[in-house]
Amino acid sequence: MTFLDKHKDEIAEILSRYPVKRSALIPLLYVAQHDQGYVSESAMQEIARLLGLTPPQVYETVTFYTMFNLKPVGKFHIQVCKSLMCALIGSDTMIGWIKTKLGIAPGESTADGLFTLSAVECLAACGTGPMMQINEDYYERVTEDKLDHILADLRSTGTSALKSGPFMWPEPVNSKE
Amino acid sequence: MPQHELILLKNMMQPGYTGSLQDYEKAGGYQALRNTLGKIAPADVTAIVRKSGLRGRGGAGFPTGVKWGFLPKDYQGPRYLCCNADESEPGTFKDRQLMERDPHQVLEGILLACYAIGAESAYIYIRGEMVLGSKILEQAIREARTGGYIGKNILGTGIHADVWVHRGAGAYICGEETALLESLEGKRGLPRIKPPFPATHGLYNKPTVVNNVETLANLPHIMNRGAEWFAAIGSPPKSTGTRVFCVSGHVKRPGNYEVPMGVTVRELVYEHAGGMRSDKPLKAFIPGGASAPFLTPAHLDVKLDFEHVATAGSMLGSGGVTVMEEGTSMVWAALRLMEFFYHESCGKCSPCREGSSWLVQTLRRILAKRGRMQDLETLLDLCKNIAGRTVCAFGDAEVAPIQSTLKHWRQEYVDLIHEAEAANLIRPEPARTT
């Protein structure tokens, strides 16, 4: 079954949002990436056919945006912000911790295919750095101890309670969450 | 610490406030929409917003009511509103808080703007990484639809407006309004040549307004409390209202602080953000996101409003205030920001595409103590040939870190080059063969 058939309802809903089909391209690429972990060539061709585009039109769009993976990545894609604001408060140190703990440098994956590390530009969490995004979740104000917990949680349960909730910083004085 | 009245962050600061429709209504939410739709003419809403002096909170600071006024009056086809939630300017993290903690405040603003400009469709273009934010907004849209605030025949007025969340996919340039529109059309996010402006030829070539999240979030309050009330806050007449400043870097309490425009950097950094994190004094700060030139301790009493920051040689931009302590290498800081711009240059215009790469390479060489004195001239020459020579403002932004650090801390560059010379680390010029 093609991924378009598999996600028929979701795709129909996406298409209904736009008066021009091509606008659904990025949302559909997300569906494809969610399905397979990356955007495969066959998915791009299916999407092109559905939207009445040529495959190069899809390809040129996919390659413009950094969030689409054209190759499979680890089960947990760790993206550490390396922009100035996080660098001022220790993002390089944090990348060093991850290198030591997982034995991978930015751009590399662990041999078991569990983790991929990337150093990325600003993720809009400059007040709560150093920070990283793992798959869809943000982890902020990361310390070495917190990092250990997060990695252990991910290995054992696939998720971690240390991820960020709805953002507010600083927290209001009287509310202890 | 001076206490200021909160407008945008007021609800979310209440203990137990979840941002649900119920909580928002309890706090007086959607009253502005009820009192405006069908009761005040759209043109009058635009007039009220213009009179309030509200200016765009995304970076450029263009007066919102004036922007709306550019839409053709007699155009019969569809019009669009785009909420720019592509918050990507390094140092800025306010929209994320506004969307994740009080999404209905943003939605009410969107609906008011839709009414004022006659749009029946609005897209929230949110940066792709903010998955949580997009889920929270989608949930809020479902609630508002059920509550009768979004969809067909809103509150029985016969007015329609639909709102959708559209996730970007990791390109800074899509915060530029025409690149945002290209991206929303499913293309590469390359800025368009202007004119024509989005007001006449925007999304799908139709009249379109693009407004920032924080700008829109102000609208319910302006409609509830009046243009005069808003216009009296801050630094009238040109910088009215509050700003949610995002303080980051070497301060004790980084975070979002909503203060009236016109408070000094000193107050923001030392009172609200708790001052420097250690006993090292402040060395430098950026007042308005990565695109804003660096300023020095001599500028601590500059008022944070559009005009005063511009006079000081920088810009208020997105409200991202980044503080650096003594001991921070300014060449390193400039390089870090330059690497960002190099990575994010969309590649459309050659001065920016090629220039950003050259700037990064030259800075790396200087920082690696392999620079030579001519490099400083090269840097400035490159900057001069990038700024103002590109389709969008990215070109002006990317030269800001280098030009401003060279202006205020030139000696740091010179010292690194002297070290290189002393250690004889510079490779000699290759001999010319012809």
C-alpha cells in the first residue's frame, strides 16, 4: 500500500485547507517523513503525482528545508542549538558531553541506529539554553546530570518526562509546577 | 524592581491559567470580538489600530493600521491574513510563549485582523520545530470553532473566518514576509522582489497581510480598552504599547519580560533579568535579535523604543536582548552569528550567498590566528557590498555583527592578527607567476 492510501483521511483534510494544491506540499512531506522516518524518493514521486507537480518541483522544495531528512536518521535525532545565545551559556560543552556519552560527533549516528547528533542553528529557546530538540520535543536548561537522565529515559521507554511543556520563562513567582 | 502593568502576559501569569478556551473566556477573552464584529465597521477597526500607534513586533516595526490600509478597497476576490509565527531570529523566544501559554489571545487577534481586512482565511505559519506550539494552536482552533468564534457565521454575525496552522520546515528566511508566502505556496522560501507588495499581490497573488504573533495578540486589548489607552503606554507617539523583551546570555534570570517600550536597557537587564550572572561586568549587548548591531555599556541608558535604539546605531528589531559579559571574545561572537547567517542565506542573491561564505571564512581565519591586517579591509568591503544589494533585508542583517564589532572592538581583531604575525603563522602570499 502506498503511503498516500495509508494516510488517506489525513491527506484529504490537509488538501481541504488550501485553495491551491501545491500549498499542501510541506504538510504532505511531513506525513511522509512521519511514516518512514525520512522522505523517500518514492514518497516524493507519489506526492508529485497527487499535487500535479513534477518530481523536481518536489525535490527542490524538500532540499531547501533543513527539517526534511533525505536519508534515514537514528530513532532519536538529537539537535543541539549552537547559535550564539546558547553558545554563550555552554552549548559547545553540551555537544562535548554528548560526544563522550554516545561516541558520536555532529553529523554522525550511533552504530545501533538509536541516536543521530546534529548541531543546528537557533531553535527559539535562547532564555533557557543550553537546549536541544530530540525528535519533536524540546529539552531546555540542560545540565550534564539532566542529559544522563534524558538519554537513559529514551533508551528504556522511548520518551522522557524531562521534555519541555508549554513554554514560560521565567516561571511566575507563586506557581510551583 | 519597577512594576509595570502586564498586557500580553497577564493571563498566563495567573496561577492555574491553562490557556484553554474556558480560562480565556473567564479572563474576559473574546469580548473584543463580540463587541467588534458587525458593530464597528472594518474601516473603523483599521482606524482605531492606526490611532493606537501599534507597530509590527516581528522586526521591521511597520505601523500595523497603515499596513492594513494598503489593501485595495474595491477588490472583490479573496484576501488573506498570515500570522507570522516563524520566530527564528536568534535571541527571540516570545511568540513561542504567547502561542503555547495563551493561544486564544493570538486567535482573537487573528480574527479581529481578518475582520478589519475582510479576510475569510488565515494561516498561522509556525516554525516547523515548534511541534508543541502547533498542537496547542490546533487544539485552540478546535475549541474556538466549537465556541462559535471560528468558521461560518461567527457569533451569528454572518461573518466567516477560518484559521489553519501551517508548519514551516526549518528555514530562517521564511520569517521574511514574502519568503513566508512562497513557502506557504509550497515552494522554496525565496523572498520576492518588491514591489508589488503583499498588500496587493500576496498569497496566491491576492491581497494579503502578514502580521507577527505579538502584534496580533495586542489587538483584543486595543479593541477593549481603546486606541487612546494604548497610545499613552510606552514612548508615545512613535513607540506605543509594551514589548515582550526576550533576555538571554550572561544574566541571572534570562527570560521574557513585558515592559512598556522606552524602559532602559539598564532597567531590563539589571532589574528585571537580575543583572549579570557573575561579578564580570557587562561588555556588550544586542538589543533586537541577531540582525541588530552590537552595542556597548555606554548604551545602557538607551531607551528601548524604535527611535532611541536606532539613534544609538542599532535596532529594536524582534526584541531579543542578548547580554555578554567581560571576557567574551567579540570576534568569536561575530563569527557565531555569521555562521548562522551563512547557514540560513537562501541563495537567491549572489552578494548574500557568496558574501556570507567569504565573511565566515575570513572570520574563521582571523580567529584561528592566521589572519592578516588586510582581512579587516576585506571584511568591511564585503559588508559594504552585501548591505542594500539584496532582495530582502537579510543582507543588511548579516553584516551587522561584523560592522558593529569592528566599530566598537576593532582592537580585538587587531590583537588576534598581531598574534598571528608574531607567531609567523601567516602563510606568505604565493608568488605571482604572470
